[in-house]
Amino acid sequence: VVNSSVLLPFSPTMDALQFKFFLNEAELPGATAEFSRMMLGGLLRKPPQLEIKAASAAQLDWLTNSITADGGSLTSLLDSLIWEELQTGRAWLRVDYAKDTEQADGSLPYPIVVRAEDVINWRESMVNGRMMLTMAVTRTVEDDYTAESPLHPTPVTRYQLHELIDGEYRVTIFEAK
């Protein structure tokens, strides 16, 4: 039986209600995850090679060995990005930077893989004769510590509205109540 793009087995002994329950509870078998890991291993078995004429050796070293916020390599970033793409068929990569001035001094921008389920909405529009992404809404859940509860964080859902307006990139953050 085909549901969307997923093939699911159907037993003639199931009635419609049992099949609906099966459909709602269905998970892809572990073989799918193993196949994805095998694909990922094949794609990343050799380290990436970058050739950027305008980049210095130090810049190339940063790109290949410590590009993520926690100092991870380009290979680890690609591992996360390709894994998300293989599992969901979509992946979004955004670039962020240190938010406070103490961290921002001399810090470099870093990429973040956004899970497909955290990209809530998007819009494409015609810009200079090309279809471009002009709006995206993403969701994050962050831990907030308060004076009343300094040891136990409260999870807070925040939505980021990413817009391209007249060539300018803007981010507006909303907090769910």
C-alpha cells in the first residue's frame, strides 16, 4: 500500500481500523537508517578538498577544521547536513554569529543545520527574474533560567522570521506564550 511516498505492507487479515492504526504508528525499519549511514560513509569517506584562490592557508584551515560554533570540522557539519537530508528529504543551513559583544570580538560566523521539522513555513518570490527564498519561519526551543529557578531551566519556544526585504536580510524573533 502506498501512502504518500512511503511503501507500507498490508495484511489481508487487517481491517480498515487496524490498518489505520498501523499507518499512524508505522516507523521505517532500522535498515533505512543503516542504509543512510552507509550512504553517508560513502560520501564522506575522504575529507573535503577546498580550492579557494582568494583564501589564505589559515582561512582554509578554519573552513575545513573548525567551521562550526563548537569548533567542529567541515566533515562533521556535512555529516549532520546530509543525514538530515537523507532522513527527511530537506535540510536547511543558516549562518549565525556571536550575539553578545564579548563573544563577537574577533569571532567568525558559523553554520547551523536546522532540522526539517523546525522549518515551519517559507515563501519564494521572483527577484530580478529569479525565484529566490524571501521568507522562512524557523522554530527553536531554548532553555531559559530565571532567578526563581536558577537550576531548572524552563523550555521556551521561539520562532524566527527570516525575511529578504529589498535586498536586506532581517530576522524578527517571536516567543510562544
